[in-house]
Amino acid sequence: MDTRVGKSVFPNIFVTVGTTSFDRLIELVKTPETLQQMKNWKTEQVKVQIGSSKVAEEGSSVLKGIGFTFYRYKNSLEEDMKWADLIICHAGAGTTLDALDSGKIICVIPNDSLMDNHQSELADCISEKGYGFSTKINQFHDVAPKISAPVTPFPKSNINGFLQILETDLLKLDINEVNVAKKQYEEKLQKKSPVKS
């Protein structure tokens, strides 16, 4: 049972599905139940990165008084993650790593339609370690009212900590995806802290 309590006001929410199609997550954020939860969170703006989704188009709209912006891709999601008070994301290794590193409250939702899906194990691990919250699509409305700060801070700029989660807790994870996530993360760190010559 999750006993964490704290801040549960999220004026700005960022939702991301990565590069794949995760239509069920896009549909979830537009349901009456989710919109009511966002009202409870005092949400004012939601940015939704829709990837290759077929159930949403790029553009802006207002749903139940909440401003929504939908877009497919950007070179980097870092700006939107910094902007957000809450990040709701699929459980791809790269996206999860960026969300953890942002220092924001995160809710990870695995895309269970993927073949050989490791995302559930990764999402569960994030929750068990207290770095964020995780849920399946059909259980989101049970978990959402419990989403709040504080969470256990993810060790800042600690690729080894994240790789340990992937390599020891999630032995089923494709090593190629681990290596891609590691490379992207290391490149991100180099951009943040350029080496002085």
C-alpha cells in the first residue's frame, strides 16, 4: 500500500508516448474521468506528445476548461519536462530516464501492446524504489488520486544507478535498448556539462 502523501496540485502536465504509437494513453488523457482528476489537481495546461498516434492530431484545444496542446515530435522533450509539474509517460527506457532525471513527479504507464514487453517490469521497479508512480492503463483512475510529492529523489546525473535498475532488476530488458538509453543519457550529460579544454 502506498502511504506517500504531499503535494497533489499539478497546474502543468506533460504526457509523452515516445516515438511509438500508444493510442490508449492518448485516449486516456481525454476521458471524462481523467479530465475530472486534472480538475482535482488544479491543472491548467496539458502538453501531449502523441508520436505516431492515429487517435489525435497536432493542435490546441480546450477540454473542460483545461488547455491542451498536441504535437508529434520534437528534437528534445527536455523543455516540456522542465515546464511540467507532473509527467505521465510510457515506460520506454530512454523516456523514463529523462523523466527521472527531470526531478519531477512521474507516473509511468507501460505500453502493454508491445511484443516482448519489458515496460511493465521497468514501471513496477520505478514504483517499488519510490522514484515515481506506475500503473496500467485500466488502473490509472485508481492510482491517480494517490499521485503526489514527495518521492525518493532519483540520483542526479547517475547513469550507473539507472543502468543498475535496468541490468539487475530487469534481466529481460533488451541489452540494445539499455545501450541506446545509456548513450543518449551520456550525450545529454555532456551537453549540460561541457568539458573545458
